[in-house]
Amino acid sequence: MSQELGEFLFLCLWYSFYGMFFWGCASVIFQIATPRAFMRKYFAAPYFREAEIIMLSGFPLFLIRTAMFIRILASPSSGNVRGLSEAYKDAPGWLVAYARILYASLILVMIWMFGMLTFWGCYMAYDKWFV
């Protein structure tokens, strides 16, 4: 592999990590923009256990809750297990559209990132990187 190609692929790997950072920022914006009435209605006892509500309300794990609601709004059939398949009807239309954009971009960023990690893992394993 030429040095120029290696530098380009290394930059592509780092850009995928930047994509995850920007997606995280966009999901925080989603969390801020989500109406409180929607969260109070669907992040409650019939849909979540009390321990889940306590755990997913804190700092690091609220991002998981946000990703769950993004997926429920973007793909309503994913909420069948918890009974949230009709939750998108109570959300504003712009929030559902934003959730669909975030969901599609997350899938693209994850495919790109894991593809780059797979490439670099194979390259290091089979090119005698450590010899």
C-alpha cells in the first residue's frame, strides 16, 4: 500500500469517528427538542420498568434512551415489544422526520465506521504490520 493511500484511508477512519461525534451531538439536540409531554407519556411505568426509568434518566444512559426513542419514531414497528408502535402519532411531524434522518444517518455512519475498522484490522493482521 502506498503512503498516500494509507494516509487517505487513515483519515477516512478518523472521519468516521467524527461522524459518530456529530451524530451524538444531533441526538442531544433531539433530546432537547422532544416535547416534555411526549416523554412523560411514553417514558412511564406501563412501557418501562421503574429501574429502567431511573437508570435511563441519568447522564451517560440518557443517550441510550434518546436512541431508543429515535428508533421508535423512525421505525414504529420496533416498538411492538414495549407497546410503543403507535407513539409516533403523538409526536410532532417535524420530530418524526428528524428522527428518520438521524436513524438513517446512524446506520450509514455505523456501516462506514465498522467497514473502516474491519479494513484496518485485516490490513494489520495480514500485512505483517507488527513484524
